[in-house]
Amino acid sequence: MYTTSWCGYCVRLKAQLQRFGVPFEEVNIELDPGMAFGTGSHPTTRLCLEWLCDSVTPGCSVLDYGCGSGILAIAATKLGAGEVLGIDIDERAVEAARDNAERNAAFLLDALSTADGRLWRSWKDVQAQIPGFLEDYANLSEGLLALYQATFEPRWYHTARELVETMLAHFAADFGFYDTADDAETLVVRPRSTQDNATPSGNAMAATVLLKLARLSLSLIHI
């Protein structure tokens, strides 16, 4: 189901997602547990990861009580959970989870964003590929706003807001949003998905992030 590598505490999960309509893929999680519990090598953690792979369904809610490094909460998110909450009273665990979240956010922005604020969709073999779709901008923006709420680091809020501005500039339609950017490859019909499947549609996530940004900024300019 997964393997662990001591160097960098990488945990690789292979999730059987086809049953939910999501293509099979390897899900990579890189974290440093610091002094907190949760490296992926402990028998209890391994059993929990195996249980998550069999139990998490797209859009479900997961509570990781005593989250340690956050490995199970991150794994649940990667496996498609819609809402994940990690709780711990150990200050070292809270610090480790926060550091891992910020490290992953910094990697995404460094590896998958361009100088003009555009996003790439995938990263493989140290190379970014495929221009980002609507769901990429919406999901990353929502994640950055959640990270801002957890850390109150202004960088994440401002970056999320910039991504939303880019999303509005390049994906907006007369009603809702298109799935592809206005400067993407020309198609016979420019797609615009409004129905959720195994994961929320780009339009659903765009609406979510716009409402969250309006609430945080106390402004209705984006809705």
C-alpha cells in the first residue's frame, strides 16, 4: 500500500481511487516530524494509513485527534477528504504540523508557479507540466487561505488573493467560470463544469474560495 523512506521522512501512498472515478496515482507526502509522533514507520501509523486508504471517500469529513506530525490528516486530504481537522495538545506536534503545511505550500508556489503568477498543473521529474486549470487555482487558493487561518502569516493570504485575481482574469465566464484559461489551447467548445463528481468541480471550489475570501477581507468585491 505504501513505502517509507527514512531520508526526508517521505511517505508514499498508492491509493485505489478508481472506484470513486479518480485516476490511479501515487500520492506523495513529504514531512519532517521533528519531535512529534508520526513518521510513517510506526506500526500504529502504518495501520492507520492502511485504514484511511480503505475508508476515506471523496468529500467526507475526518477528525485526526492527537495528530502528531499531521501525517494522517495530510494523507486523508490527499485521498480526497473534503474537510480535515487535526487536533493535538502537544506544542511540538502543533509546531511540526504547521511547519509541514508551510513547507508544502512553499514547494507548490516555488515549483508550480510562474513569474507572472500563473500555475502549472503537475510536477514530475523536477519539471512542471501542463498549464493550470480552474480547479488548480481554486484549490490552491482555498488551501492557502486555510493555512493563513492556521498561522496568520500574511504571505499566504496575499498569495491566495493574487491567485484569485488571476482566476477571475483568465477563467471568468458570463456565468461562473470556464475550466480552461482564456489563453489555453483552443478547443471546439471551451469546457465549463458545474457538476461535482468524485471531487468538487472547479466552479464549486471557485465559489467556495470567493466566499471565504470575502469573509476574511470583509469585502464583497469578489462576489
